[in-house]
Amino acid sequence: MRSWLAMSVIGVSALTMQVGSGALSTSARFSASVTSTASEFTGATLSPTVAPVITPSLEGRSVRLRWGAVTSQRPVAYEVRRVDGLGNPTLVCVPPTGPTTSGASVSCLDDTAVADTTYTFTHRPYIDIPGSTPWTLSPSVASSSFLVPRVGFLASGTEVSSTGANITVPYPTSARTGDVLLLVSVSGRNRGPNAPAGWTTLVSRGVGGASTVHLFVAWRVNNGGSSVTFDPQTNGSGASARVIAYGRTNGNSATPVVAATGVAGTSSASTTLTPPAGPTVNAANSTVISLVASGGASSPSLLTPQRFGLRLSANSTPGSGSVSLGVADANVAASGGSTTPPTWSQTSALQWAYATVAFR
């Protein structure tokens, strides 16, 4: 099937040809211009002919938007719109900090989306040629609704190791006053440390045997400091510690709080682990964090993520032995809700220590 659509504007004739039908069709657009001194004929093809749908996700304090690239012989630009629950549209990702293309994907960062607000996103691909009206595809279908969480993963700070002495662990440089800070220590000795001054212990669980490991997690609201000093209570096997920051997203000025009673425990040696059902959150729009540790360089990963996103998978050898840590998180929209826990995997059949905590 071949169809033609002719258009005319002052000094310009434009012609659109569509060859084929459905998903296999190609939209080819041509522009012919005539002046008293010269004539010009240009053309372009947009593929695919249906704009790909945007996938939103939280990145730091902002919303990352990703979609498949539309290609042409000429550079393709994108007009991106955000619509709130009341139907109010806003242009986002505006140049010069607008969408960037890398291979077959396009992305941009919406740094004006506000916490506790639900949005959908669309984009319109177009080619802007001087002397002609812009050539464009129809806007994409709206993305799935996205609720901006109140807190989101920012960064994991530098890992610091110890074989017995006190250590000073730096905060991630991107952490600000008012953010959630998690002090996480994984030790090859089954003995838990005391929480440093100003910190509250959330988890202290360990397991002995052939693959001894102890997982310790404490938290605080960042008061503007830059590091924490504590005794990891380890020995020659060593302990690995780091501070993980969960930042308040744009528009959230409330002090973060624990949103559920945490779940923690240990498991026998296995290459997979599915923690018990996650905690029930006591407030809407909470972030649930799953942490796992083992006494070996086991490279933890998400076998069945459910709705969790992997934030950290780290192996280290702080002393005579190795330890590993995995961190993932998911958002729970409604108060009284919970989320199905992910299934973790590791490369060796080792004992696990695990914890699930929540904040808002």
C-alpha cells in the first residue's frame, strides 16, 4: 500500500509518503522549496513510525525518563511533556539539558518532578528543518503512572575495611542535611558492633560455621556531618563498612522516619534466598530496602526482582576472608501495604544474613 499526502506553505511544498501498513510501514517526508534564485529538494525517513513509550524511574532526587530512539537521516529532537493527576501538562527536559541519545535509547532527567505526586510522561519526535514546517510523529502513548517516592537511593560511600581497630567511614559526597544515612558493616566474625553516638541500630544478625558472616545496619538523619567513626568488633577475618545515602527527593522537606518494623534473619547455605514477606509500611509512599550479606565473594544479584531495583552488589576481602553485600529497593504506594520480596542469588552456596527495612 502506498499513500501520498501533499501540503503547501508559503514558498515550500511538502510531500509525505507512507509505504506499507502497520508496524512495517515507513514514514518518508520530503520538502521541495523554490525561490527566485534556487530550488532545493530534501527528504527524511522517521523510523519507527510510532513513538516509543517512556519508562520513568527514580534516579537520585529526580525522575529518569528512557525510551527507544527514533532514527532519521537528519537529527531527531524530542519534545517531552509531564502530566499530573489533574491533567496539567508541563514541558520537561528542555534543551540545552534536554534528551540525549545513546545508541538505540534516549534518556533525560526530569529534575522538577515533586515527591508524593503521580505523573505520566509523553514525548513527540520531530525534525526541525530551516525554511520548512517541523516534521513530526504523533506523541507517544502516555507512560504508566509514576508516583515520585519521598526518598530514593543516592549513592554508596567509599568502603572502609578493618581487622579490629576503629575505622572512620565517609558519607557519600552527594548526601545533604536531612537525608537518610545507613551505616552497613559486614564482618567475617559473628559479633555485632555497638551503634555509634547519634545512630540507631536497625539490624544486627549473624551466623557462624563454615561461612561466618555478621550483618549490622544502623541509621540516622544526616545532620551535616561528613563521616562516622565506630568499632566494627571484628578480628583477623575482617569487616567491610560503608555509608549508603537515601536522599529526600525534590519537594520533600519532611524529616525521614522509619516506616515499618524491620525483618531480619539468617539462612542456611544456598545459592538463592527469598527473604520472608516484606514489612507492612505504616505510611504511604514508603521506600522498602532489602539487604543481604554472606561470608564470601559471592556477587549477590537479583534472580527474581519482583519490583525491586538492584542498587549495590559488592565483594571485598577486608582481612583473611571475603564478604559480600547486596542492596535493592522498591516503593510501596499505600499505607498498610507491603511488597513481595525479591529472590536473591549468589555464585557460591554460602550462608546468608538478611534484613528488610523501610523509610519515608
